[in-house]
Amino acid sequence: MAQTSSRTTALSRRSLLRALGGTAALGALAGCGVPAAYVEPGDRAVADESAADKKLTWANWPLYIDTDDDDPDKRPTLDAFEQRTGISVDYVEEINDNDEFFGKISPSLMNHQSTGRDLIVISDWMCARYVRLGWVQEMDRAHQPNVTKYLDPLLRSPAFDPGRRFTVPWQSGITGIAYNRRKLGRDIRHVKDLWAKDLKGRVTLLSGLDEAFALLMQGNGVDITRWTADDFHQVCDQVEREIHRGQIRRFTGNDYTKDLVSGDVLACQAYSGDVIQLQADNPDIRFVVPEEGAEMWAESLMIPNRARHKASAERLIDYYYDPEVAARLAAWVNYVCPVPAAREVLAAAKDEDTAALADNPLIFPNSDMRRRLAIARDISPTERTEFAQRWNKIVGL
């Protein structure tokens, strides 16, 4: 169960995400769900060929699955699935940005055509758009006993997909605060600590609307599962004040990691998976879930409309919820594992470094941390245009 291969390359997967994304037309389509684009439930499926045609096509992000140390073209967990089931998987690493991929497959979906893919992995804030537009199929949990049994309770029922009928988390993570403990000389425990005088000009925030707002709201005591427009505008007012007094150095995508490593920035909004990788080279870099809480998010598996191998796709999803398989994957990608039962598997590993992952709260959040994690409700279609306009003006997008 290799861990090292993912440390630097996984940083590219969560690229700079623009709130509206793509062209203005695609942004309006995704946000507003124009009637012509919506697909009724009865028009989403085609005859399933899984029984006769033992193959499927899976689109994922680059470097988001375990690979063999000696041969990066081999994917041990996926190879084992193929051998066990006889199903051949065409695994395509073609998703580099949520909006870009949305633009790539949306013409087929809005025109009731096959995308040529049986399974895709998308960030949950974008999954909400697919679900809202009726572009993905409801899964049959009778084919997914592992998902039913082992899916993390924290991830079971996001606002955009109650009960996870259309989506299943592939990997999860936390948006919290990273800081350099040695250079700062103290710990950070609260969101408001970002506004301390000794951090003036040494703080960065995430530039993407969907990535940034929830943590800042939590710092104001807001329950992000039911936040309001007033809560959002309060955050914007707050950020504008901090910009004017020079507290915020800049707004970033994943390049915040470079600033943190160099010491140009002492504290920043950050993703838990990135920090695990950074800590391998610099143990002074810390990650904190503030006392007020932090946002938990996921990137999820979905079966798009008119997929020809739906049953096989459901079987593959359930395979990755076997705790043994989930443990092997978690040891490689180092994000929050959506299968808590995988922790016991890793703890029993003979390799000390692998076994130590079981005690890493950024892979398996402990009970104290879990009490402070929440999934933010998604931005509604009517809210997105207004909120994106204000946020993009603030951050300079």
C-alpha cells in the first residue's frame, strides 16, 4: 500500500474553481436548470447491457487511485476487481476541472444522449447541478450492500441528495486552516485567529466561491447546513474589511501550498489532503478544524443518464466500499476515507507507516473532530448568480 506516489501530484486535482465556470451560457445552464435541459426520470435509463457486455467506462481525476510502485499503469484495487468479476474497466483520467468536464459532457446529457461513460467522479457542489438537472440515475442499493452498511454517517444525506440516492462519495476531505507552527510561534484554534495583528499580510483565502464561504460562516457561528443570504453577505462584508486593512495577502487556488511552504504565508484556508502531503516534508505545518467547526466535502461517483452498464457500475462502486479495498485506496490517496471501517484494516497492517495512517485524524477523523464537521447546504440556482457576482468582484475573478 504505497503512500509516497501521491504526495506531490495529488495537489493538482483540486484546481482553481470559478464560481460560474466555463462560459456564461454553461454557467447559467448549470446554475438555473433551464427547463429544456431537465431530464424527466423516465427518460434517463436505457436497456442495461451489463449481463451480456462485461465492460464499463469510468472517468476520474488524474492520480486519484492506487497505482503499483513499479508500474504506474497498474492499479492494484481496480485490477483485482476486473479479475474477481470478469468486468473490463476502461479507466480514463480525463477530469481536470469540474466546470470544464461539465462543458464537455453537457451537450450529450441535455440532448438525451449517452456520454459514453458509465461512471464519473465530480465534486459534490457540482454534483448538485447534475442531480438538479436530472442528468444522473438513481442507484439500486440492493446491488450495493457495502455502501448501505459502511458509508460514513456524516456523508449519508447532503442537502442536494438526501439519502445519497444519486451519488456515492469516492473520497472526502475537510476545508480548514493550515499554518506554520514554528514560524507563527503559536497555535490557531479559531477562524477569527486569521484576523490577528501578527498575521497581517500573511493570510490567504481560497478564491472559489464554493470552497471558501462555509468555513468563514462557521467562524461567525453559523450552522452551514441551513445558512442564509444574510449569512453570506455578512461574510463578504467581513472579507472586504480584512482586505482594506491589509490582512489578506491574496486569494488562491491550490497554489496556497507554495506560499505556506515558502513562509510567505503563515496561515490559510486549506484542504486536509494537501496538508497530509505537505507534512511529509515539513512537520511544522499543521492543520486545524477550528473550534467553531469546518466544512466536510466529498467528490462523488455518479452514473450518468443512458449509461449502458449501470449494474456493473453499481457493482464497482460497492466493491470500493469493502473495508479491505477502501483501506488500500486510503493508504495511497490520503484523503478522508468515506468508509470508517477501513480504519481497523489499516491499524492491523504489518507495515508501521501504513498502520500509523489509522490514527491520522485527517484520514479518519476522531470523535472530537467529527462533532465539529458539517456539510454545507448547496447554493441554490437563484442564489448562485447574485452570490458569484459579489464574491468574484471581491476576489478579482
